[in-house]
Amino acid sequence: MVSLVNATKKRMDKYKMNYKANDLHSFFNFKSGVKITTCHSTKGDEYEVVICTGLLNGKIPNWNDIIECSAEHQNYVARRLLYVIASRAKKHLYMISETGHKTQKGYPYKITPQL
């Protein structure tokens, strides 16, 4: 633990940071690069480009969210998640529903029908 504290102190000294909470936040708050996350954790965030893969029925929405629900509720859950995904993009949105994935029982996943 001491080495982590010492390394952090050296980094803060190198970038001439004060030892205030706001400085720490800005030091670890990266504004550029690639962020890999889930669709659930992006609520409230915005990105220049959003690339979403795995838009397959059973993945979006997840089987656990729809397995014992009515078709109407399944449709609602899927549309809500797709809205969250689509509304995160400021400029470019890529929604990918690739082939070749199989369920645990060996059946091929199908494209999320709400696409």
C-alpha cells in the first residue's frame, strides 16, 4: 500500500497537482479514448461515437429479463435498452447484430426483432 501512495504522490508532483479532491478527480477523469461498458451503465452518459455489438434476442434483452414475461413486456424491455444505447451517441451510432453466436443449448441466436 505504501508503494501505491508513493507512486501517486510522485505522479501528482510530476503534474504539479494540488492535494485536493477536485485535482484527483480531474487526474483520473479521462475525456478521450475508448470506453468499453454495458448498455445499463451508460445511462446519463454521452459519447461522440457508440458501437454496440451483440444485439441478439436473448442478449438484448437478456433472457433473465424476459424469460417468463409477456410478449408485450419483452418488447418494452428491448425497446427501452435500444433507446438507451441509441441515445448515448452524439455523432455516430453503429448497432451490430452479428451471426455465429449460439445459445447454451446450441441454437443460433436471432437478431433482436425490435431492430
